[in-house]
Amino acid sequence: MCFSAEASFAGGVIISAIGVATVRKIQKPSQIVFASIPLFFGVQQMAEGFLWLTIPHPEYAAIQKFVTILFLIMALVIWPMMIPFSVLLMEEVKKKRRILWGLLIMGAALSLYYSSCLITCHVTPEISGFHVQYKNDFPDSVAVLAFTVYLFATIVPLFVSSVKRIYIMGIFMFMSCFISAVFFTQYLTSVWCFFAAIISGIVYWILNEYKKEFNINMSDLLKKIIKINN
């Protein structure tokens, strides 16, 4: 997804298809935001695909600026709120909901910070080492803190939640982010999204398993009702 324009566009199409299939697995309105994660990644990868095409051509500077901001808004502004919010919507345990509310507030604060950075600072995307590097002049003094809060807001909710199997998504996200941070530090924003795109398949699997269990429970319930009536 982050290695060439072709890979980004192909990944975007595949992930979007997974997203459509995932949305069809929704059983409750509370699952809508969580189910839309693959569609989110699909759009994000498409945006980076356009970056690959426009970076070598200065005459497309306006398009390049638009897709750069679109990509970074999705990665830095929406994502820190999307994960805790999507998990909060599905959570039914009160104590866990309180924790998730705290993580959502944390993510929202971080989103406001990154929003201000995108407004007041400069970001220049460059192709380097088969990756897109987003060079910026965000404040260095809070970079580590911001990254730490980012991890908490986007990964911890998946371990707090009581939703079945969602912790597996948390494990994969942590591992992918760790690998990206260690081996691709300069390209973290772009490369991590490549790994995170695979999470789309996990989101589909989680909702698909939920749908299976829902159908089985409904079937058992109908059998009990028929038995009582007889």
C-alpha cells in the first residue's frame, strides 16, 4: 500500500471491497462505526496512491496538497477518535464504558492537537526508499508524548473492550505499530497504515463471527418458542 501508486490503488480497491462485505455483517446500529474501518482504510490508501502520482509532478501541487491533508486528517485526526468511539458504541459493560470514555476524550484531545499542527505547521510528502515520508515541522518537544497518547487511544480500547475477539485486533495493531516504529521510523505514518490495512480482514472476521453466533442464538430462541407453543 505504501510502496507504489499501483500498490496503493490496488490495496484501496481490495480493502474497500472488504469494507463493503464487512458492512453487510452488521447486526446492530452500534457496529456501524467499527464496520466502517475497512472503508476508512480503503479511502486512505487511495489518497496515498494519488500522492505517489502527484509528487513527481509540480504542476499537480494543488491535488498533492489536498490528498496530503486528507491522508493526514484520516491518520492523525480521525483515527485517534474513531477506534475508542467505535469500541465504546459496542460496549455494554458500564465499568468498561467509563474507561472507554476516558480514552475517547484522550483521543479527541490528541486530534485537536494534530488539527492545530496541520493548520499552523508545514507538511511536505516525499518519496524515499519506496515509501512516502511526511516531513513536517510539528513541535519536537511533545512528539514522544503525542505518539504515546496515540498508542493509548488507538490500541488500549481494544484490550479494555468486552466484545469477543476484539483483543486480537489489539494484539495485531500493537505488533504492526511496533515493527513499523523500529524498522521504518522515518516512514511510520505511511508504513504503519500498510500493516493496519490488514486489520480490515480482522474487522470482517470479528463481525462475521458475531453474525454467526447471533444467527445461532436466534435459531435456538425460535426453537424454544416453538417448543413452548407446542
